[in-house]
Amino acid sequence: MSNLKSIYLRNLIDDFWKKKKIIGIFILICAVAFAVLGIQQASKVQVLTEEQQEEIDDFNEKIKEYDTTIADVEESLKLANQQIEELQKYMDQSIYMKLDSQNIQVASVQYGLQTEANTGNILNALNLYINEGGLKEALSEEWNDLAVETWREIISTSITANLLNITIVHYDEEQLKKITELVKTRIQEQVPQIASVQGNFTLKEIDTAFYTKADVGILNSQNNNRNNLKNYISNRSDLENKKISQQNNKKSYIEKNEPEVLEAKTVNPKIQMATYMVVGILFGIMLPALVFILQYILGNRIRSKEDLQHANLNVVGSLRDGKQYEPALERSMMDVELLAKQQGLTGIFLNALEEDDITKQTALDYAEAIKKAGFQTETGFRVYEDAEQLKKMIESKGCLLLAQVGKTTYSQLEQQIQLCQRFQVKLLGCIVIG
């Protein structure tokens, strides 16, 4: 069946409203019947035997063991994921991990210290500033490419007598020079701060040199980080497999060993009655709805003008109870006349799908009104079978369908719509009787 025959919520609501008294009584009966059933069920208190209780305890203990193991694995997975994330981030961002062990760019800066204060304290303060202090403070946006946060591994210091030696390594020569200049600037800026605590001193730059070297130790350290990441990932995979295995084992154990009764049940009669009553009400609503839906699906006849409106057919008028036009015939004709003029029609064919007296009278009423509106009109009752009537409809180039509730079928409607489309006849709308 075509899309003309669809189920709409509005149809169900209309059916419920039309038969609200019968449905209301049915819902009440269902609610009472289910409430009585709920009270009966509530009176059945289940008591466990000693063997049943022992079986349940063993079962619950085993399930608890599975849950504990799974929770431990999940906690280990969190730690593994954290380790992988942190190490991967380090490897992606670290300058050290990007070094080529066979082509390391090196900067060496040497300072000499002159002071009457404690040389060791001053040099240690400088060393602490370089390794742990403000030397690595964030830079402005224009210096972001220097990656200050990763300097710890590429800057090293050593102290000999009153000499401070600073070594900086990098994979890029230009970047290395920028970092070296910035380090020297920040160290000189720090001198007054240290002098205010340790005593006056002079820090003199003795030498700055740039060169290239190879260092297998750096390669070994890089490989160690890479291997650690592989081990972390492998460990995570093992943990994920273990979790799946434990979950499957738990599921299998439950399927094979779950007791038929897991606990003794005591039920509040009032709650049980209320619950069953709600189920009864829902049952009382759903059963009529299901009947209406099946009736609508299996039925083959038009049920109301609303069905056609919901299917996007233009209902220009209807006749209720064989007596009253809705809207009034004059109002309905205003729509028909407007539609016909928009399509450039001079004639309107009345295609009646039934041949009873009420349909004939309706066709006669509309034919007179159409003629008064200045259009030619013809009426046909067997357009699909009668070639002469079909010719008249084609010559009119426009038509109105007359369908009757409870008699006209959806197949008839579809047949006539397809006929209009095939011969390019403008279907202005439908008049529903009943």
C-alpha cells in the first residue's frame, strides 16, 4: 500500500476519543484485575533453604572476586595510560629526543668569578638558578619556538675552582645560538639578585664556543625511552586482554552457576498492588491502541477526511452525515475556483469514486456551483473503466475526486491519482463524503 495509508498519532487519539467510555471501562477493569494479582503475588514470601543460602553465598563470593580483579586491572590500566601519555608527550616535545647522536650541536660557555665573598656559595647559587630556577621561566610568544620547558636535559653545568662551565646541546644550530644568548642574558640579570644575598662579585664571560660532536650515550638514552614506551604499550595491551578475559570468565561463570533464586524476597503489598495497577492501566491503554493500529493497517477503506489530509491530499470540502457541507459549499468553491484559475483551467471534471445517491447528489451540488463560477464541468463515475469519461476528464485538464468514508478504498484513490498523473490532469483536491 502506498504512503496514503500511514498511521498517525492523531488517528489513534480520535479513535480513543470516540470510544472513550468503552476504553475507560476496559482500563478500569484491567487496573483492578492487575491490582488483585499484585496483592496475590505479594502474599507469596519466598523463604530460602540452608542449601540455597549456601549456594548463593558461594556464588556471590566468586562474583566479588571477579569484580575485585577487574577493578584492580582497571586501576592498573589507568596508570599505564598515564605513563604512556606522559612519556609520549615528552618524546614528542623534548629537544633531547630530537638530537642526532652523530651530529650534536654544542655550545660551551665559561665564566670566571671574582669576589671576596664565599666563592662556593655564589657558584652554587648560580648553578641552582640554571638547573632548577628562573632560567627556565616562560618566554614571550616570540620565543615560544625555543621550548624553555624542555631545557633541563640540554643544559648542564660544572664548577671548577672559581669557574662556571655551561654546556648546551641542540639539533639545530640557529636555535642553539638563540638559547645560548638568552641563557647568558638571564644569568647576567640574576647576578644582582645573588649578590644581594651572598655578597658582591663579578661574573666575567671567559669564552663561548660552538662545535659539533657525536655521543653514543645520548643515543642509548633515547633508545631507553623508546623501549620504555614500547614496554608501557605492551603492558597496557596485556592489561586490556586480562580485563576482557576476566569479564568473559565472570559472564561464563554467571551463565553456568547462577542460582535460580538469589535472595529471599519480601514484598510490600501496597507497593506491589500499585505497581501492578500501573501495569494494568498501561495494558488497558496499549491493547486498544494495538487493536486500532491493526484495524487501520489491515483495513482498506478511508476512515476519515483527516486520513487524507495527513497524507498531504488537498481536501477542499466534506459532507457530514449526508446533510452539512464543511466548509459551506460557497466557501469550498472559493478554494476550487482559486486553484483552477492558478492552473489556467476552463473546465473541472468531477471524478466520483462511488455511484450511490449521496455521492450523486454531492456531485450535482458541486457541478451547479462550478458552472456558476464560470467553469465547464462533467461528472464521471467509472473513469478508470469508461474510455469516454476518461476522455472528458483529460479534455477538462483538471479534476476533483469525490471519495466516501467507509466505502472508497485506498486502492481506488491511488488508481485515480496515478491516472491523473499519467494523462497530466491537474488534481485540484478531494471532496470527502461521510
